[in-house]
Amino acid sequence: MIRYLYADQLNQHADLRASMHRDRAAQFRDRLKWDVTVDDSGWERDEYDDLNPLYVIWEQAPGVHGGSMRFLPMSGRTMVNDHFADLMTGPITSPLIWECTRFCMAPNAGPRVAGLLMLAGGELMRAFSLTHLLGVFDARMIRIYNAVGAAPEVLGTSGTGRDAISVGLWPYRPDDRLRVLRRAGVSSEVSEAWFARSFGQSIAAAATEIAA
């Protein structure tokens, strides 16, 4: 199932937290050869994990990470503004745009997991009345986004070929949600139940609360 957990809640799920950070090390350091920090426990973490971000996690079995993303509002400190503003026209600061980083899939994750994560990102947009998500991604992710049916608007790119790094925007489009639901292989009711389980209220109730 999909879990939505802030960093201070993730501390209550020790196995899930550990497997997520180890899978991040396996993906970003070992497979992609990024210059990231991995501690003595084999965890990949950075300074943005200390800002109490919201994590979307596919839990493929109790306490086992299958895939995840990390979200921070663009009204505060973000990786994109701190390190990739040169790929845009300048820093973006808006409470209606959230940064999405550390898109990670476990080594044994199937193709469905990407769709599940993108679906959850869209549910956050619905619930918190966001206009866009913004993310940094490498060249391999373009194929994944296209396959899921949720391709971003690319704002800027550095590098070429497999080494290219881009910044992109995802607007909220209801038609995208229908495509991603089909790709993820879950019903709208199940997706909304996962959200309600984490936040204690429905997506509609959360959106109404934000609008009030």
C-alpha cells in the first residue's frame, strides 16, 4: 500500500525507514553513480531529509520499501532552489508548488511501482490544492514518466545523453489521474483509502480545509 509519512512519523516505522534509505543508496550511489552521502549504516541521506519532508512510500510488504518520493513546499528551502536554479529562470517560491525529489524504486520493484508513486503525487496535488509539482530527474526517468502517462514540462537541462539532469514541472490534470490509475492497477477508491488512512481524512475534506 501507499503510505504518506512525514519524517517525524517515519521514525515510528524503523524497518520501512531503514529499507528506504538503503534502497536510495543502492539506486543513487551504486547504480547511478551519483555523488551522494551514504553513512556507516548504508543509508543515503542529505540535508533535506532533516527538514521534516513528506515521504510517499510504496510498502510492498510490512516494513519493506518498494519505492518512494520526497516532498517539500517551494515556500521553504528546497534542493531545486539551492542547487538547480540555474536550470530555471530563477528560484521558484510558492506554497502552491511542491518539490518532488529522491524518486527511488527498490531493486526488485516492478514497473507498476512508478505508476503508484506518480498516482500518489497527484493525490497530494488534489488534497493540498497544488498547481504543480516540481522535480529534478535524470535522463532515464523521461521514459518512465512517458510510460506512466505523466510527462513533465522540462524547464531546463544540464548535460547530455545518459548524464543529463533536468528540472521539470507537473501541472495537475484530471485526465492524467485516470491514465495513471490504469497504469498503477488500482481503483480510485483504493487510492483515496490509502490517503485517508495516512491523514485521517478524505482527499475532498483535506482540500476543503485548505480552501477555507
